[in-house]
Amino acid sequence: MNKQRFVVPGEFLTVAEEFSAGKNTWEDEKGNVFSSASGSCNFNKEEYEVSVDSSKTISLIDKGSIITGQVVLVKSSIAIVEIFHAEKDSQPRILNEGRGVIGVSNASPRYVKSMEDEFKVGDIVRAEVLFVEKGNVELTTKFNGLGVIKKRSAFVKSF
């Protein structure tokens, strides 16, 4: 017999030791299984799998998602990006975290001495999500098609 309840995206369902992640679910690095859709949660005790039956999947930002955002802080080793759009496989993603971090080692395929050489506050960037962990979204701009897509406006001060 299957146990069912209504769940929403991001809701904790179980641990992978008890039930593996099935349709419309995902597992984090710690082995916790969460819903990625709204719908009926099904615990299949024969196959030890949890799934969510939903007519419409609402996906959260995750590894491999492509984000667009604005650089809000630049230090020598990191840039903080305010994320305002995310998609994966041409499908929009829900932003469960509002900011992401680009580390100096993930800024470019070439050597970067300082993030201040790569990014300025106000730059609009396109980046790929490397991983999402509660409170932390790690980004990269190393690959083709990623990086600054619009430089911040240069202001000229005249006297």
C-alpha cells in the first residue's frame, strides 16, 4: 500500500537510506530527499522509492542551471551576484536563494589574479550553478557563453 500526502517544491520528504528519489524529487549532498513539484507524495514500499505525482512540475534552481544576475559586491577572491533569473533546459527555475558566489578559481579558464580585474559592481553576468546548498549558491563563469554580458555604465564626473 502506498502512503500519500500533498507536498510543495522544496519540502523535505525522507532520507535516501529509507526511500530513493523518484519522479519529481531530488536528493541533496547529505542524502535528504525533497519535492521538486506540487502534488501527491507517494512512498512505494515495494521499490523503496518516493515520488510526487503532479500535472505541473515547478523546478528549483539546481546544479547546471544558468542564471542571470547583477554583481553587487567584488572582493579580491570572490564576486557576489544578485540572481534575478534562472533556467535549465529552457525551463524557468524558481529561485530558492537570491544570491550566488563566484570564486576566483571559477571566474575564468585562465589565471585570474583578482576578481576586481574581472567584475565590477553593477555588471550583469550569465553564470552556471555548480551546486546549491542551504544558504549558498556556487557559480562559475569559466565556460563559453558565460561571464559579463553587460558592463556597468561608466560615469564621467565633470566639474
